[in-house]
Amino acid sequence: MAQTYKIAAIPGDGIGVDVTEAAEQVLHAVAKAHGGFQFQFTTFDWSSKKYLERKWYMPDDYVQQLQKHDAIYFGAVGWPNVPDHISLWGMMLPLRNSLNQYVNVRPTRVLKGTTVPLAQLQDNPKHLDWVIVRENSEGEYAGQGGTTHGHSDYAIATEVAIFTRVGIERIHRFAFEMAKSRPRKKLTMVTKSNAQRHGMVLWDKIFYEVAKEYDGVVEYDKMLVDAMTVRMVNKPESLDTIVATNLHADILSDLAAALAGSIGIAPSSNLDPTRKNPSMFEPIHGSAPDIAGQGIANPVGAFWSAAEMVRWLGNGKLDHTADQLMEAIENVTSNPKTRTRDMGGSASTKQVTDALCQEVAKIV
Ligand code: NAI
Ligand code: MG
């Protein structure tokens, strides 16, 4: 009997809804073409719209509900009528924390047919092929801090970044393993330990401790985050795997997506490497209120995230299928008729999705 993967779908807000629907359609097409497995989706209506009605984003037993699934597929959360720190802390960050998804993996490369802003990359698209490994559980997004005298002229607010030995060690080890698994075996660690002299110094120290285990196997170097932005633009070919803190990687991965052509293309995986909890897959873009409801969102980031989900679920057995899905995605992006507006085309989300399903039927 075909294996059934149970997926919790959380479309969320704005274009999150459009691209999740598109990704589901494509995943069903992949399963049908492959024949060895199927997907069973359960959709959760957790969103900002519902929050305004119910005053909660997720029910108290959300962890138990989600743990019944093999993976989570997430769209985006956030809407102009809810402050962004409420929506992010109502759903995204608690999910990552309570499901022990301490790694966020963000691959970036220039997909076929993409127009990119840098001339040198347009001529040599293979010069950009990176995986950003983002610390996803602590650091600058640990949520510690507070506000005193908030409504007076004496307002004080603190935002405390937390760095733990366990948290740092496990992310560096994951990054070294990722670098080791890639052809170039090259890792760049991003830091700001010149100005931030406690947490970031520990971050660096533990990096070099872990690095000893990979001497002669993985080539590694260190970059201050500000200089890193320059290197990403000027010498993209000098980078391969990148490890950075929660905040730094958040920012650098948006830059990476822009260099690769569009924020609408970029995928991300929130992983619990122990596999005790379901991992979560989502495009890196947000709910895009400016284009929501128009049917024009680029679903490619959602499709690439779906391919990463297939890879993760297969745990080594579906790598070929995930690669075939990527090949199908690039056949679609190389055709000017099946590109959305952000990629210089005029196709709708639905047209791109239907075109990909046809490619999948041919390739997988
Ligand atoms: P955004 O990613 O939603 O949009 C930034 C710009 O990129 C907009 O002009 C948008 O139209 C465009 N864009 C994004 N995705 C696109 C796609 N797939 N196709 C075509 N164009 C696309 O970021 P923004 O505007 O900063 O945030 C909007 C809301 O989303 C906020 O409430 C924010 O908090 C939330 N957000 C949620 C995230 C998540 O759920 N993981 C991540 C980022 C933002
Ligand atoms: Mg971000």
C-alpha cells in the first residue's frame, strides 16, 4: 500500500492562502506521478483574520494537534490590522520553539529563466549557489526583555539576545554537516563579535571548537555581518554554506533572495533534526497585502519549499523525486509565458501552478 504522509496545512494570511493551495495541488500531482506515496492534508484556519474574531491565533493544544502530522506546510502570517509583533509571536515563533525546529535552512540559487539585478550574476548564474543555515530558536529572537514606563517620556525597553552553549553548538554542527554534504565543502560563519562582545564571542568560540572535528574535511572562514553583505554582492561565487544567528540570517536571506531574482522564489525549512516533532516548510516571503487577493502571487517559493518537504519526508529515499520536482519548476520558470509579474511575466498563480502540474506529470 502507498505510504500516506499526513500534512498539517496552515495557509495563514494574504498570499499565504493562494500559495499554500497551489503547493497542495502540486504535491498531489507529484504523489500521483510517483505512485509510491500520497498526501493527506488537514487545513488549520489559524490566521490574523480569525485572531480578530477569536482573540487567539492557535488553540492551547496546538502542539498536540500538530504532532499528529508528519510535516507542516505554512503560508504566511501577518496583516496590516494586527501589529506584526502580535502575529509573529502569536504563531510563527511559538511554532518554531515548541516544535524544537532549531534550524532554518534557506537555499538560494538562480533558477533558470530568472532576471537578476546584478549584471555579473546574469552572465554567470551558477556563481550564486548558497545554503543559509539560520539559528532558529534563540539569539536575538529569544523574546526576552520588557518595557517599563511605557506610556511616559521615561519609557525604557530592553531586547535581550540569548546565546546558549547547547543552542550554538547544535547549529554549528548542523551547518558543518550541511557544508560537508555539498560538493564544495565550504562554510562561512557570520558574526558581529567585534561590537557584541558576549553572546557573539561565545558564538565564535564554539564555532572553532566544532570546526576542529571537520579540519581537513570542510574549509571554513569567518565574516562580520556588515562585510558579509558586501561579499554577497561582490563575490557571490566565494560563498557556499553560510551559518548565522536568527537575526543576521533573517536579513541576509532576504538579500540572498533579492540577488537571486525575487523574494517570491525563496524557500525555507524549519527543521527539528531529531525528527521527534514535525518540521515546517514555508516560502520566506510574507502575506504581501499589496498584492493579496489578486491571484498574481509567485508560487515558486512555495513550490521549492514543497520540494524540500518531499526531501525531508523521504529521509534519503525521495531525493530523486525532490530533484525532479525542482527540474519541473525550472522548466516552468524558463518559459516566459509561465512567469508571474515579479519575474517579468504576466502569468497568474493558477497558470503557473497548472503548468507545473503538467511538467510534473511528464518528469516525475
Ligand atoms: P512580504 O514578503 O509580504 O512582501 C514584500 C514585497 O514582496 C511586497 O511588495 C510583496 O508584494 C512582494 N512579494 C512577496 N512575496 C511575493 C510573491 N510570492 N510573489 C510576488 N511578490 C511577492 O513582506 P512585508 O510586506 O514586509 O510583510 C507583509 C506581512 O507579512 C507583515 O505582516 C509581516 O509581518 C508578514 N511576514 C510574515 C512572514 C511569515 O509568515 N513567515 C515573513 C515575512 C513577513
Ligand atoms: Mg524574514
